Amino acid sequence: MSKDRITVLVVANMTGTVKKKLLVIGKSKNPRCFKNVKRLPVDYKSNRRAWMVSEIFEKFLRDWDKELCASKKKILLLVDNCSAHPNVQHLKAINLCFLPPNTTSVLQPLDQGIIRNLKVHFRRALVMKMIENADKNDGAKIDLLDTIIMISKAWDAVSQNTIANCFRHAGFCSSALSEADFDDEDDIPLIQLIREANVMDNYFNVKFDDFVDVDENLVTWGQLNDEDFLVNPNTSQAEQEAHDADEDEDDPDVEFEPPSTLEAIEALKVVRNYISFNDKVNEDAIKNVIILERALEKNYFLQCNIQTKITDFFKK
């Protein structure tokens, strides 16, 4: 029943070795939670209904086509047949192949389990976030930025093996599937975790599988009318900001100050120490933390050694 929603475009290759960065479509052009954020783990677009529309899809393809041309690669791209997916002309590196109408559930590899696996990982993260907030007595709402981080992590968690086997299930390989071909972790329910969390009583009175599929029949694409577009050439910047403020009226009015490089380094030290004293964490985790720590220390050193100019002593 929630009015908060996003639409996500998911793209992967047949072997699962390439998972393209997710394209997320939300309602607000400049959500309040994005203030001071300079980088997102997804590509973000907006319109009033948070739908996939032909304009967004065409721009997505043309930008991707330029990337492929620069890397001297060519691909065959299988696409669902719907009005939001136009037959974009004059692409140099992408050959579009549209599936026959009304065959998505049978022929579309991502509908054979890839998208559902993504939702399973995302819903799990969502439940964990709600429990975490309850444990900290934090009544903060899960905002769009939290959601984007969780959906990006969920996409990272979808394994190469799962993607490859879903393509096989759609008929892109002659070999038969077995139960062992899918990751065991993909279908682990959170029902036990939910039962242990008293805070979830108001949110869950259904099985976790039903929770995963709660938006299965939600409309995600269509043709927008003029009033649905957020970006109007006759709309002033002030009117646009006012609209975004209305969209985010339920969000807490909190100014988020980005942490300094030194604060980030100190936080990584805490993470490194935690991993060092916890043998249940993957061994590669501490290597990744150290790599990030070195990068931040290098950045901090460069900041400290930038020669000052006379203009630095005057306020702008």
C-alpha cells in the first residue's frame, strides 16, 4: 500500500560475467536525501510515476552504445516487447532483438529467476535494516538513498551461477537444469528472523515468499502525459525544488554533512579491528578494507600537501 516506489532496469549477459550498473527510476528529480551526495552506485532518472518510459530507455541505450563503441565491443541485446522499449535506430554496437509479445514469462531469461533473486536479496536487506533501526531505537524512515544502496548490494549478491542457469532455463543452452545449479542461499527465507523481531509484527503477516513478490503485478512502464513529466522547459528552478520538497515531505528535515577524509580513515580502522577479532568474516574482507584505507590515506596526504594560494585566505 506504500506510495514510495522505484523501478529498476536489470541487464546481464548470458554467462553472468557482466552485470551492468542498475538504472533506477524514482519520482523526485532531486530527493532531499541526495543532498551533498556526489556519487551513486546506480544510474538515477526520474518522472512523476517512477515508470520506465521510451525517452529514458532510448537515452540508456545510446549512452551504452557509446561506451561499447569506445571499447570496440558489439552485443546482441534481448529486450521485452513493450511500448516503453522503442526500436532505437542507428545504434552502432548494439543489435536489438525484441522478444515476441506476451512471451516474457517464458523466454525472458531475467524472468526465469534473476529478477526474483535480486528481490530476495533486497527484501532480506530491507528486513535487516528495519530490525537494525528497531534495535537502535531509531525511528528514522528508510529513505531513497538507503534503498538505492540496498538494491545495489542485492545486485552484487546475485551470483554468476544463478544468471547463467536462468539463461539455460530460458532455452539458451541445451543442457538440463538440476536443483544443484541454483545457489542454496537464494531461497533462504527470513521467517525465523522475522519471528524473533517483535517490531516486525506490524509489517509482516505473510510468508517471506509473498513479501518478495508483493509488487509482482505492479505497473512499471507506460506512456506519460505532459503533466507526468517532472522536467518541463517552462518550469522554473524554484517550482521544481518546491515539487521535490512536496515529494519528500515525509522525510526528516536533516542536513547531512559528509564525513571528512580523516573521519572515514578512523571509521575504516574500526572496521579493520572488528574483522581482525572476528574469524567468521571472510578473509578477503580485511584485504579490501586495507586497500580502501590506503587509498583514503593517500588522498588525505595529498590534501595536506596542497600548496596554499594567497586567495585561499579570503572568503569567496
